[in-house]
Amino acid sequence: MLRVVGYIDAGSGSYLLAAIASGAAGTWFFLRSKFADLRGRGLKKAEQAPDSTASE
């Protein structure tokens, strides 16, 4: 019978946990911003960066 045993040392485990947590947080903020855009609460592209020719 084949028995597979996995081992993750503390350094690799904490790195993996940080990568999973940051990926989950990034996904959450991305989805939240997209839903805000769909509901009309997000900033429009024209509102984010003022046009340099409009002030002349």
C-alpha cells in the first residue's frame, strides 16, 4: 500500500498561508468594486482623473 505523507515547514507554511489570505482579500475587493460599479456607486473613468485640457 502506497502512503503519501506531506510536510510543510514553518517558513513555507506561513508563506503559503499569506498567499492564500492575500488572494482572498484581493478577490473580495475586486468583486466589491465591480458590484459597486454595477450599482452606480463607483467612480466613473472621467471622474477619477481630471482632464488637463478642461482647465484651459
